Amino acid sequence: MAGSGADLDGTRALVTGGTSGLGLAMADALARAGARVVLTSRSAERAAGAAAQLPGALGVAADARDELSVARAADRAWSRLGGIDLLVNNAGLGMRTVNPRFMVEPRGFWEVPPEGFRAVIDVNLTGYFLMARELTPRMLDAGSGRIVNISMNHTTMNRRGFVPYGPSRAGAEALSRIMAADLAGTPVRVNMLLPGGATETGMVPGDRPAGLTLIDPAVMGPPIVWLASPQARDLHDERIVATDFDAWLARRA
């Protein structure tokens, strides 16, 4: 696929929620393209274990919901790498946390427990804000930086029975657009990346509708490598669908 052959030697990347699913697929692709990668997880042990699978990667504990935890993780990543060129905001909780059978037994929003609603919003939306808030001033001082916020299909954001996951991802997309507007005219670029459909990440339960085909998380590799490459240095406020990445590149050309 296009973009998979980029040389990212010297690029420093931080991928939140990088121990499984989309996050691990992107961290793996970045590391194998030559980037120095820090990946985060709420569990320091899980972060270290996932990082050990990747060339030269480092695992750092970070609870996306906690301001102090995010600040410590940002400090450690920046210090260990000597800066961050690319932030991939990916850490998230899925619908399974509030309804393990959400694919076959959707529940009304009024049945969602408030603590479950808050937990998903705190990770999927507030977590993006907190990490970007920590790193953006440093990127501005350094004179360059890129932020990629991972999003989902608009149909997912509006699907029946998808509170609080849908609103959390819709909020993250609005946040990304505003971040891009606030950073227009600066050397820091903000873009969105989404897989393009339901993916085999562990967030989709085994009891799912017959015929549902899941996308391999590896689909995120080529576009995230390209977004970290020199070719994307001027790209700003774009929404890229991974399954359409080659066609999107061709249209740009």
C-alpha cells in the first residue's frame, strides 16, 4: 500500500493506547518505518510488554482520564526522546464497557449508567484534550509538530444504542477541528485518521451480527506512516479514511 515505504529515521512519536488494536498497529508501523516510538497504557506492565515487541519502542503508563498521569507521561516521553514530533491520540474505551452485547442487544441511552458514560467520555474525549494540551505548547516552542486524532465513521457516532461511545467520538472529532482552527498559521499540524469500518480490535464482541466483516487494524499502518513523513508536512485539518487511503492519495496527486 502507498506510504508504507516511508523512512521515518529520527522521527519521535507518542501513541496513546498503543498496547492493542489500532494503537498497536500504528505503533508497530511507525517503529518499523524507523521512528522512535513511545506507547502508553494505563498499565505500566502492559505498556512495557507491548513496547518490547517493537524495535526500539518504550512503554509508559498513562491514565488518559487523569491530568497528572497524562502530564507525567508527556514529560517522560518528551525527556526520553528529546522531543515529540508526532502525537497519535488513540486511547479509548468501547461500548463493551457499558453493554457487552451492544451489537445484538442495543440499549437506550437512559439505561446507560452515569459512571459508564463518564468513563467513556473521560478517556475518548477528555483524554485527547489532556495529552494535546500537554504537548502542543512544547511543539510550538520547538517550531514543529503533528497531532493525529483517531476518529470513527459518522454512522458509528449516530448509531442506535451507541451512547456513550458515539458522542465521545463525535466530540473528539469536533475537538480535532477546533484544534486545527486554533493552530492554523502555526507550525503544528492537526489531522484525523479513522479505519473506515468496524475493526478487529477486541472492542467488538463475539456475538455480533452474521455477515459483519471486520477490518484488520494493520490498515492504519500506511496512512499513519505517511502522516509522519515529510510528504505530509503541510497537511492540516484533513480527515483520512484508512480503507480509502490509496485513492485519497491519488486524488491529491
